[in-house]
Amino acid sequence: MNDETIVRKFWDRNEDAITESKKHYDTYCLYIAENILYDKQDAEECLNDALLAAWNSIPPQKPKNLKTYLGKLTREIAIDRWRKNKAQKRNTVDTILSLDELEEMVGNSTVEEAVEEEELSQQISAFLRTLRETERNVFVRRYWYYDPIERICERYGFSQGKVVMMLKRTRDKLAEYLKKEGLMK
């Protein structure tokens, strides 16, 4: 079943939309949530919450790419859960570091608040399209999927120093790009 059919089922309030969404995208969404939370049970709860959020938001939303839509919902829910866990002192170093790295660039607002702004989101996407494939993939692995540096090193066969430097240079390029576009001071 394709995304368009699943979205139509959401619009028709057909509960098969949940079943099909889970069947197609549970691995993807769990991967995102587990990289943020490092807890399989919490990740599974985030997936269920994301499916409920999709049920409650479609309609009126009509996502063109259901995978991305569910991934974004899962990511937002997992970050909220991570914050709650952090408040309870159950945090992970990798998630803290990756959020801190991006928050340095956007100033006083949090990354989540900044990314919600449509223009900034569009400009980050445009910036990512200017990067070489490897740079873009490493950046996305770290800041969308919250992959630990070690996992990125294993995936691409790079040293830790190379990945850290690549991420730093890409963040610097992004900061310059956003300054040029008037979205950062």
C-alpha cells in the first residue's frame, strides 16, 4: 500500500491507516526514537504516540511524504520524552551533545523552536542540497537521526577526528549560509 492510499485511509478515519503506517514505517521511526532516547521501550511508546498524533492531525494535514511526516512526529515526541527524562536525570551524552552543537548556531532559541520556523527549515534544506553527498549524509545522520559519532564512523569508515571535523566545518558553513540569508546574526 502506498503513502497516498494510507493518507486517504486516515482521511476516511479507517483504522487500517494506523496498521499500515506501522507496518511500513515502524523500523524507521523506532530508529529515530532509539537514537534519541537509547531505550527501546520508550522508543516504542514514542512510535505509538506518533501514530496517535498522525491520527489526530490527518485531517486537516495531508502529508505528501508520510515517512517524513511520521519521522518528524516521532522525532518531536522523542525529544519531548528525552527532555522529561533529562529532568529526571536519565539523559544520554550523545543526544545532549548533538542538540548543544546545533543550539550554538541558532543563538538563544532552542533548535526545535528555530526549526519550526518554515523559512529556516527551507533554508537548511536548501543548504543541505549544496553539500557533497558524504557531508550531507554525515550531517543528517548526526542531527536528524541522532547517530552517535562512533556509529557514523563505522558506517562510513571514517576516523572519529574526521567525523568531528566534518561536522564542525558543516555547522560553520551552515552558520555562514544562514547569515548570508539573513536568518542569523
